Amino acid sequence: MRVAMIGTGYVGLVSGACFSDFGHEVVCVDKDAAKIDRLKRGEIPIYEPGLDSLVAENVKAGRLSFTTSLADAVPDADAVFIAVGTPSRRGDGYADLSYVFAAAEEIAHALRGYTVVVTKSTVPVGTNREVMRRIRAASPDADFDVASNPEFLREGAAIEDFKRPDRIVVGADSDRARELMRALYRPLYLNETPMVMTSPETAEVIKYAANAFLATKITFINEVANLCEKVGANVQEVARGIGLDGRIGSKFLHAGPGYGGSCFPKDTLALVRTAQDVGSPLRIVETVVSVNDARKKEMAEKVIAACGGSVEGKSIAVLGVTFKPNTDDMREAPSLDIIPALQAAGATIRAHDPEGMEEAGKLLEGVSWCDGPYHAMENADATVIITEWNAYRALDLPRIARMMRGTVFVDLRNIYKPSEAEAAGLSYTGIGRGKAPAA
């Protein structure tokens, strides 16, 4: 089949490359000429493990190409995917749909023959109906359907998620559109991937509800971690104890500095706004949003407390600044709250991240970027782990104790055992690992 993918951001580029690897002919479209030129040269603008080789292989095979011309890509396509950004609007938290609607109206003028226009972007309920209305208004005689096909890709594991998904969700009204979408995802039938065929509205809600539920699990275990610190319990053991319950599950029960990234912050907020507008507020999700916002700010206070109540004039090593490992994505990363707060309290920051320093350098001022974790920790008064990159999972703790000026070691991802850090001569602070109160 022939596919046009509008947008070469994270979702568009990964989806386009994976569809081409299934054997489809894919043209990825983006208005950013510089980005398209880089892609044509084989330069991948985002960090995602395995994506560079996947793109190169399919470009070489002639199944994947890149262009700035939507008008050239759309007429021959069987399916046209809209995979543009839907960021939160400044001030009110609603999803900004301007890029989606602009793409839809441009697609309308380029349609030739029957085409399914597929919304891959995360959009509030009712958006696909509006996309259909706008295309019909711009091109009354066009032969097309609109389908909702939300993505469920985890940054850092996106290729695996696309090729071996838990499910495929398609929201469409016509049998013709459903059959085309089944044909497009036919390679996944070998894996017996469940395909949920439903209405566009239901598909839109599925995406938001899934992200809100996962964000709720993260926020829940973070609040339980606070309780554990007060009563002398261990949040990791609590998470294991409840996660073994099949009704709950173990995923997304890792206490830390709060969720970030391109999805959870904006999607929970957009869902809250939609629910408020229709008079059906989601009070649990509203609380999740506010608790998570506060959580990231509280982490700086935790570091300051570990440093004896003040970081004035102190050098702090920060390991990991991206919102999660295996990505260079800095969107809504906890480090964007933690580092400025420490700087405002008088600390100087030396930081390292395996992939995120270029992006972080655009957002964080006054940070000294280091060649490696040990370089960052040299003569530091304190070390703070914010992101759990594999490169930080087996650090030489005795070496760290020798090379640091101070002994404070704050592990916001609970990578290390407190006993190991303390045996090496470090003063360890983790998340949700309370000491039993005195008898």
C-alpha cells in the first residue's frame, strides 16, 4: 500500500519507518526543509534506539522517502496520516489543533481517488469529526473517509512498540475505511495483535484515558513513597507487593521525581479541559495533574534538605536530564524544575546526560556540561541522579566518594541500595525508603 505521513516528528518518523519496514511505500512529509534535507542525508533529528538503521535500510530499499511537498505525496496515497504536534495551548491547557486542521485542509486539495485520512496525532474527542467537516468543505467531491488511529509508542522503545503492540485501535464509521486499515496493519496479524474497531469518538477517548490512567499510577506510587518515608516503609517493596496483584500490575509503579515527556503532561491537561467543558469533570485526573506539578518542584527541596538545608555556594553534579532514558526528549522533564530551583538557591550545576545535553543546553542556562558522569562528580558537594540511564546503573561508588568534595548522594530513581552507598562512604537519600521510627 502507499502511505503519506504528514509530520516527521517522533510519531510520524517512527510510524513511517515502521510502515515501510512492513513493505508499504511511505512518503514522509514535513514543511521544515532543513529537517527533510537532513533526513535525505541519513541524519535522524531525534534519538530513538534503532531508528537510524531502520530508516537507512528502507530508504535504500526504495520504500521510504522524504519530501516537503504534501501536494506530491498525497494524490497517490491510499492512506494519509496526520502526525503533527498537538501541544498544550499557553494559558489554558487545551490541545492546540491548529497544525492538525491546517494539514487536513491542505490534504483536502490534494486528494485523488479514494483515500483514508488517518489522525495519528493525539487529539481531543470530536476532532476527527471536525477534520472530516473541514476536508468536505474544502473539497466537496473528494472520495475519502476519516479514521482515528492513536499511537501508543514509548520513547526509547518505540520500534518494538509499533511492531509488537498490545493492540491497534481504529475509530472509523465505514466498512471501507476499516478494511483499508486492516490491510495496512496486516503484518501484525502474524502476532495475533488485537485490533479494536470502534467509533472515532471512542478511539479518541481511549488514547486520553490510557495516558491518564498510567499517569495516575505514577502519581499514586509517588504519593505512597512520601508516606513510606514518614512511616519507615520501603516503596519498592510496596510496589512489588501490590504489583504482583494481577488486577494492578507492576508497570508504572516506580517512584521518582514525577512524570514528564511529550504525552502525559499535555494529554492529562487536555483531558481535564475537555471533561470540564462538557460538565463531567475528572476530579482524579485534575488531582494527578496538580500533584505531579508539585512533585517536580518538591524534588529540589529534597536535594536541599539532603545538603543540610542549604546549597548556597555548593557544586552539585546532576546525572541525567531527559524526562526518561533512551531519548533526547526534554519536554516537561523534571530536571527543568529541579535544576533552576537549585541554581536559584545558590548552587552551581555540573551535569551529564548520554543523549540529552544538546537539547537541554537550549533550555537550561548556567549549567556546565560534562563529558561523563565522573567528570560531573569531580569535587562536587552533592550528586543527584534524575534520569535512570543504564550508564548510571553500575557506577563505582567508592570512586565517587573519593572524588567528590562532599558525601551527599541523592538517588531520585532508587537505582542503588542505601547500604551499598553508605558502605562506600556516601550519605544516601532515595525515594520512599524511610527509616523505621525509634521505638
